[in-house]
Amino acid sequence: MKREKLFKIGEVMEYSGLSRQTIHNYTLAGLISEARRTISGHRLYDENVFDRLEKIKVLQSKHYTLMQIKKLLESEAP
């Protein structure tokens, strides 16, 4: 069984170019979700977060609001 790679928020920031606050805001708004937390409470994200963040970025460039983006992302969920 392949072990899932999880990323700390600092790694997500580095790879995505987004600030900690933006990632936190997206999490609070329900646009992205943390996979789990460490024992010390640090957020961990799975690798799917990067695709999701890219979709958000593209939709924002088309002038969608965060609420519109959330609805679009929810409608494509299985």
C-alpha cells in the first residue's frame, strides 16, 4: 500500500506561492480542506490541494468570487 504524502502549510505556501493567511482563509471558507492535523495541531494537506489551489487561481482570474468558486468546486465533487 502506497503511503500518502502530506504537506505542511509551509510547503503548500512554498509550492503554491500563496501566503499562510490566504491558505488559512481558503480552509475556513471551505475551498480547500486539511487532510489531518499533527499531534501538535499543525495542518497537513494532501497532494490534491495543489490541483484545487490551481483551479481557484484560474477561476479568480476570471473574476469569480470566492462564494461562486466554492459552489463550482462543490458541484464537481463526486
